[in-house]
Amino acid sequence: MPGAPEPAALVPERERDAIGVRDVGDLPDPRAWRPPDEPTQESPPVRGTAPLPQQVERIFRRTSFSDIKQLAAGGAVDHHAPIGRGHDEEPGGAAAHGGMPTADADPAPAAGRPADEPAGLAAFTIEDLPGGTPFGNLVHEIFERLDVRPGQSVDEVTAAVRALVDELAVTRTLQAWKPSLVEMLVAAVRTPFGGGPTAMFRDLRFVDFPRADRLVEMDFEMGLADLTGDVLASDGGRLLGRLLPPTDPLHGYARLLARDIFDVPLAGKINGQIDAVLRVPGRPPDDPRLIIADYKTNRLHRADDTVRLAAYGHQGMVAEMIHSDYPLQALVYGTAIWRMLRHRLGTRKPAGWDPAACLEGIVYAFVRGMKGPDTPVDAEGRRYGVFTWQPPRELWQRLSDLLSGDLTWVRA
């Protein structure tokens, strides 16, 4: 083309030893390419029957927390079903208690009230809001879409919650409950999480996490060993039994999970959807502190309870956690986040860095029992309505190794 630069001028000088420039007219004549094994008249194609194995061995499957529970209870599952957002107020814990699910969504067996119960519990009321999966899904969607920020007034938070309730709570059943639903949700997002004296998040609330520090409804699919690895869900119970101290609130669940009804194969992929991953504000991006949060609308009190909030104390929540097999859910979620941190930050960290350093803990928010900033705490600083768990950091890497096929710690 007239006026065009010389071809060599188009190539940076530093790359001229690696790149050659030739005129099109100097190239050899084009030839039609033909696969080397393309049949010709001299060598006709050879046809035959491909050999088939005598049996097809399955080494891969796709599972989830809900599937494990269903299989442990003797049910059937669809390993290719879409990821759900968990189960609130379902007939939980059937596997842990040795029976099939019932049609009733009863709370866990009463755990008893502690002798050092805080005074003033009777001053808090809990309305008889509806229950069941549709109500749980509604509350989850409101939490997912709620845009609140630190420093907002109660009126601003209430207005944001009310707008979503007006938009989403459209069934005839919920019309009369809208004011109570708004009140419950506003109180829940303003309730400090509480926890032991070492819990960094003990004074934090859901309203303290702006959108930039909230990853909501996080879908994941996590790789496992194949079926030849012989990893079982009950192995998780055996690992818990070795790592959790007797003082851990979920130590007793280890024995339940280790029973043979949880000999459910874990292989291929396990998926899930975490309600929220919260990043503690103010931390540097390469050294975050994360909280795994799950919202629960479970009704822990009974209709005839005179002090309903008492059912949402630490003992009552532990009983419900075990009754509904939520510790198993927490183990899956925690391992998924541990692996995510390893993948995203591990290459920037020194050798031997453990992603568990960024996992601050797990919060199960039983929203019916969360009554705002004045929600009582027990003598250990544990907030009513909020179950928090900070297992030993070693647990997450051991679980990840187990799910990858390392049975060293669980098989004699």
C-alpha cells in the first residue's frame, strides 16, 4: 500500500529476533491440508466395534448438605438439582435422631433454662409470625436485598426494611403481619452478635456491614475426592471428635455425625449457597477477617411458653443446631471459604500460611430471638438469638484434606 511503513518497522525492535516478517508473495503455494490418516483409494478405511467395559463404574457424583441429610434419613435425592438457599423450619435432624422426617416443624426438644438466666427476659415479646419454607425464603430475600449502611438511623433502616416488606410480602396471609415482620427484621439487623471475650465480631451487627463488605447468597461448588477415595460424611464426625475440645458447644454433635447412618459417600462435587460472607470493616484486602453468616427463621419457642425469649438462649440454640444438623452445614461452608481464601490469597502469602487466620467465625442468626441492641447476653457474653462458633483453626485444613481423600486422621 503506498505510504505504508516497511513491515519490519511494525515489529518492536526487542521482538525482531523472535518474529519474522515476510512478503505474502514470497510464501509457498498453499496446499489443502489433509489429516494424515485420511483414507485414500490405496488405503480404505478400517471399520470395527469399539470395546465396551463389562461394567460401568461410577466415581463421581454431585451432592450438598441437604442431600447428605436426606440420604442419611433413608431418602432419595437428585444429585443434579439446582442449588437451593437452605432449609428453615424444615423437619430437621431426622438423621441425627434416627428417624424419618415428620410433617411437623416442631422446635428441638427443650434444653432447659440455665440457672444464671439474665433478668428481664419476660419484657421481650415474640410475635406468632408465620413459619415454614415460604416464610423463610421471604426473610432470606429481604436480607439479600436490604441495603443498609453503618451510621444510618433507626428510621432509615426501618424505611428500607418496610419498602422490601411491602414489595415482597404480598400474600393474603402476610398482610396482617407486615408491621410485626418489619419490627422483627429491624431488630435483627441491629442486634450485636455477641460471643466469647476473644470474638472480634461480638459488638458487630448486620447493619455495620456495607454492601462492599457483604457477599450475599454466595454459590459454590467444591471439589472432592472421587468415589474410590471412600470418604464418608461420618468421617467428618470422627474428625470433629478428635479436634473439638469437650468445652466446645458442638462437641456432642461429633458423636452423632460419626454414626453409620451418616456413611454417605462424598465424591465429585459438593455445592451450596451461603447466606452471607461478611468482611470485618477496616481490614486490609490481603488480610481480611471473614464471618460466615446464616439466617434462620426457626421457631424455637413453644406456643405455651410464658417467657418466649428464653428458648433462644445458648442452650436452646445449641439444641436446635444439633436437631437440624446445622453443624454439618457449617463444616461444608467453612471448608468452602477456607479453600476460596487459599486460592485467592495463597499465592501472595509466605509458605505455611493458613487461610484459617482470616476465618473469624460462624454466626447463625435466629432472627425471631434477636431483639435489637438491648437483646440480653448470658454470663459468657453469648447473645440471645445469635449462635456463634469459633472452632479450632486447625479444623478447616484437616477438613479440606479429608474431602480431598486424606483419611489419616479418621481411620485407624
